[in-house]
Amino acid sequence: QREVGDPVMRPGLLIKWDDGSFYCSGSVPQGSKVRFSLPPDFDVMEQVVKGVEELKSTEMPEADAVIVFSCAGRTLALGPMMNTEIEGIKNVWNAPMVGMFSNSELGRATGGNLEMHNLTTCCIALKEK
């Protein structure tokens, strides 16, 4: 839990049993409150698609192409169901789409600063003027 802004997820990478340390992907300042969790429920994919639908209705009603960057960690959490999310995003604009799975994503959390995120999906819609 952070003092300011939305909480962020950080996947665990390594436990060093000899000194009790726990390494995460991304920044977790010393003294931070952490909460261990299970992977998200499958409704997280519906939330992503709803977020993209909101982007379409409020910011970008038409797109010539879509680029999607999704955290590689989502494939571990969601497995083959990840295709449901990808297809859902594609169906929003029904435009050509490319993308990749990345190790981390850069962006602003709601009301926060630009920072590195994990376990997120980022969508970019392009329209020629």
C-alpha cells in the first residue's frame, strides 16, 4: 500500500532464505506495507476490456490501428485465458492490432506519477489525421 495513489502489484522474483530478503520486479521502498495475493480473478480481463471501451467512448472513437503491451506476468496468471483479453481488446475497434508481452510497463496510475508497473495491459489507439 502506498501513501499516495493507487496500490500497485509487484510480482515476486526471488526469496533469499539465508537473510530473509524478498526481491520483487519493480520498486518497493524499504518499510512499505505489502500484501501477498493470489493471481487476479478472471474478471480482470473484463475490466481491461471495459477500460478500453471507455477509452474509445471518451477519447478515441475511431482507430486505424491498435498497439497492445501486456506484462508477460499476465500470461503466468491467466494462462490461455489471456487470449480472451486480447480478442476483447481487438473487438473494441476492430482495427489491425499488434503487440508484445513486456517485462514492465510505464505509465501513470490513477492520480499518480509516471512510473514502472507490473501485471498491466497498455493499449494505444492510433488514428491518422
